[in-house]
Amino acid sequence: MESTSCSKTQAKYNCPRCNILYCSVQCYRSQQHLECSEGFYRENVVEELALQKAEADASKSTKSMLEILQRIEQTDALRDEESSRGAASDPEYVNGELDSDDEALEDELASRLDGIDLDNAAAVWDRLTTTEKEEFQRFVENGDIVKMLPEPNTWWAHDYKVSLVQPAKKQSEQETKMLEACPKLVKNIPKLSDILPNVPSPAGMYTKTL
């Protein structure tokens, strides 16, 4: 089946939100799919803040939100004024430290987010200003929002050094650790057609679940 967004390439994936078929990241971020992809990235940013909230206090999570918004604003301004310079050369944001104006902005943002459940993407979104929302949307459209998300810590990306020579009936310590990190295989999985009342969508074959 062809990609619904570009209609040029055979689809490889389907969106879990709207089931639209797409062939690549560029296709996923297309104008036709902007509303869905924007919501996806917005929820990922907010989920990251919620994880930080669980590990630290609320003020630290608020500062993380501020830094995300500041990076959006600064990158957008640098693109217009000094496209040849990187964010690291910005005099107002050096080594992740905030100047006095930024500290005032941090207090203002903390006040806006006071009492808000950072797990709730819609609630956080409602507290952002129109300018912040527009800047966020521009970041989604040009793909820069991906740079703000943390690197995924997936089990298959870990480096496990397993000895090539080991006893036939005994696992090495490295192999044991590798297998423990892998998700357990689910047995006796019923067919999708046996679970759903209707015939499953052909797009289901493109769905990947971790």
C-alpha cells in the first residue's frame, strides 16, 4: 500500500493515533499529518518532564521546561539573525546557565505552572503563551524538536560483551545479564482476528510495539 501522506512510496508504518500510513520520518512530519505529529512530540516533551519530576522536585522540572522553551526561542532567533552561529555562542545562554533576565522568566514560568500536573500534556500546553506555542509548532515542522528529546535507553542498544568460547551447558555472566535485559517472550498469543469483533485493518501489519 502507498503512503497516505506522500502517495509516492510504499508505506512501511502506520500512525498509532490516526492509523494513517507513512513511509518515513519526513512523511510523518508532513503538513497533512502535522496535527497528529505535533501532539506526539508535545506529549513526549511533557512525559520527559514528568519523569524528571519523579526523580527530583517540581522546581527542577519547571526549570527543565524553561530550558526547553528558551532553546526554542534562542534557536529561532539565531536562525533569523545569525544563521552561521550555533546556540553555544549565544551570550544569553552559555553552558546551560541562565542570566538575570532568564531567571525572571523562570520565576514567571514557575508561577504559571504552579499546581499543574506535568503528566498532563493538555494542561501544560494551556499554560503556555501564544508565542511559545507558535515556536513549539515551528520546531515540530522543521524537525528540531527531536533534538530536545532524550536519547532512548533501549535494551537492544546496550553493549554486552559475550565470550565466544564458554561451557556448552552454562551461561556466562555477560550472557545472563544480556538475557535479563531483554523483554520476556509472551507465549500463547491469540490471533488478532480472534480478539477483534471485526476483521483487523491491513495496516496492523505495520504496527510495532515495544
